[in-house]
Amino acid sequence: MSVLIKNGRIITASSDNVADIFIDGEQIKVIGENLDFEADTIIDASGLFVFPGGIDPHVHLDMPFMGTSSSDNYETGTRAALHGGTTMVIDFVLQKQGNSLQSALEEWRSRSDNNCVGDYSFHMAVTDFNENTKKEIQHMVEKEGISSFKTFMAYKGALMIDDRQMVGLMQEVKKQKGMVIVHATNGDMIDYLVAKHKAEGKLSPLYHYLSQPEVTESEASGRFADMANYTGCPGYIVHLTCEGALNAVRNATSRNQKVFVETCIQYLTLDSSLYEKDFEGAKWVMSPPLREKKDQETLWAGINQGLVEVVATDHCPFNWEQKLMGKNDFSKIPNGHPAIEHRMELLYSEGVGKGKISLNKYVEMSSTNAAKLFGMFPRKGTIAVGSDADIILFNPNAKHSISVDTHHMNVDYSAYEGWKLTGKVETVLLRGQVAIDNGECTVKKGYGKYIKRSKLTGIL
Ligand code: DUC
Ligand code: ZN
Ligand code: ZN
């Protein structure tokens, strides 16, 4: 199969020009002006932006969590991602405390393999670091293509590791040329506040928010950065939401240490006033919670200051019936919200469209930096000769709105119902195949490939 894309405005993290792209098989073969190769498919991209396929490095598909499972499986989740221009996701394998990393990987593969429509990879969440786990790290990096190790500083009893384990893990991961990534909130403090609010009979979703104040995140982010500095291990903070946590990173970078930051589209666009809607606020119960308007401003500024490298989603959808598990107790509401489909269009409309970020920054945040940080660049994350032909044709003027009635995620509400956007994904190619064509998905489950990632030798 060959494809010739004519006259598009090709935008990467560092360039912006009108040219043609010739694709043969899965890769980009030639980029240039007025190409006249014969091709099986010719696409006229005049007036359209041509972006690298989006990479969402933070999703949870078909994940057992809080007594239920996230409602998008690998098929529905990766298909919805493709509709929104995200051609690759990185999901999380969660080690069960007391068990091996390998057994968790096998369990996750039994759900993901042959079921994905778009490309995928895994981070490994280490929830029990001990002498046995330590021996598995090298195998994960060298044989399984997993070079990033997730840790939780919260969710005690199920996922959280203590600082002793964190430092041990960092030393081993540094040795194997990987990166430690973290859910950085102070679990003990949160557990105290949850128990206190419940004892006082404060049980609505608002108290989920009030149980995780900004300090719980800034303290843990600073502590994580200090441990990463001490061990010399590259660190990455997932879903950073607020000014205090970003300032902790700002301090760390003055020591010239490698600590990278991901925020998520919801923290840039939604705020904590949504928790005042009584139980409807459960739609946005996630951890960390939505923050204040001032935090949104800090995050947009952090993107432009180079302190925030990635905009992801932490996509972890639950149907309303599942959210109702916490009707009488906010601590039982499954944490997470649906966004995998809307990240690229929301970031464009709210970011580029409203003059907050440039087009090049948009590409960096939605694709290139994730590819670089997680060992996939330049195969993924850019438009270049030799790269996978993961490409979005984007109409910057198309107006549309978000609704549960039209989205493709397997969830019965939208967290962005009625939002009006300017800019729409029209066509998506994944490894040279047209995967989305005017709103129709044209590839089947099983087309999505597991992408093995490299050691992290030359990050950013
Ligand atoms: N936060 C969520 O909201 N959901 C999944 C896991 C997490 O850390
Ligand atoms: Zn998290
Ligand atoms: Zn998450």
C-alpha cells in the first residue's frame, strides 16, 4: 500500500511548511514539494494541518480498580483514541503486591493482545519493590521493551510504595537506563483527611476534592524530585495539577536534574467548581482532583516555560452505574474520567485556538515529547523520512461540539458535554493505513501493534 498526501501544512515540534508526503508500507519514504509518485491512494490535504499522530502516555484500559474495571477495553479505548487523532497509547500494568512483575504483564497482555485498534505500549507499575522485583527490572527493559516504572505515593495497602522502596527502585532503574514515573500525592495525609471527613458525615464528591488539597501534591512532588536527585535517576511526574507541585519541580530544575512533568487535558480546561454540583460531581472524581483557575494559568505558563513536557489524559472511564458505587460515600466512587478521544481537539481548540500555545508547542505536547521521553523517537512522534506514517489531517476551521451521543468511548456520559470546539481531526493514518476517514474507523481490532520501547539514553 502506498499513499501520497499532497499540499498539507506539515507541522512538527520544530518545523512548519507546506509539502507532500509519500508513504510506502508502514513508513514515510519521501517528503518534498510537488512529488509525483504513483500511489494507491492520493489525499489532497490543501488547507489542512498535517500533524504527527498523537501519543497519550497515560491511559487505563480494562483496568481492575476500586472494585470494578474501567469501562473502555483495549478495542473501544484505542478506537476512540484514533477518532480523536491519538494513534498510540501507553497503558499501565499494575503489579499485585506479593506477586511478580512478569505475572502482572502476562495478565495485562491477556486483555490487550490482539484486541487493540491503535498502537500501544506499557509502563510497569511497581507496587512491591523487593529483592525479587529488583531482578526483574533488567528483563523488563531489555526484553519486554518497558523502560518506565510507575510508582504510587498514595493508595496505601494496594498500590503505594514507601520511600525506602522508592529509593531502591530508583537506583536499579537508573542502572538499567530507565525512568521512574510517579503518582505524586501524600497518601498518608489523604487517608487521614478522607477518614476525618467521613467521621464528620461529609460524604459528597466535594469531599473527595477537599481530601486532596494542593499541599498533598506539592509535598510529594518535592519529595520525589529530591529522591530522584539523590539517586540520579530520571523522574517523571504524571498528572501534575497545581501551582505548588509545579513550583517544587521548578526548584528541582534549578539543580539541573532530570524531572519531567505531565499534566492532563482536564487540569488545563476544567476546575473544581464542578464538585459543587452535588452527586453529579462524581463525573469528575479523579485523583488528583480538578484544581482552581489559578492552577490552570500556572500549567499553561509551565508548558511555555518548558517545565511541563506532556499533555496526557489519565483516561480511566466509568459508567454512571459504576460511579453510583459511591452514592453515599465519596471514597467509594471509582476514580477517573473519560478523555482519550478529546485530548488532541481540546488542546488545539483551547490552547492554539485561544492563543495560549503555538502550533509547534502543540505537537511537542501531544506527541513528540512523549515519544522522546519514552524511548520511541524518531519512530514515533514526528513526521520524518523513516518514521512510522502515523499522521493526522486536521481541519483548523471546522466547528463541532462534544457529546455522549457522538463520542466513541464506551462510557455513558461525557465530562465535556456541550463543549464547542474549533478544529477537527478529519483523517488519521496509522503506520501507513488510513485508520479514520471522515469519522469512520477503517481498521479492525488487532491492527494495533505492541510497541517495544528503548532504553532511555538521550532523553530531551
Ligand atoms: N487516578 C485516577 O483518577 N484514576 C486512575 C488512577 C489514578 O491515579
Ligand atoms: Zn495517578
Ligand atoms: Zn493514571
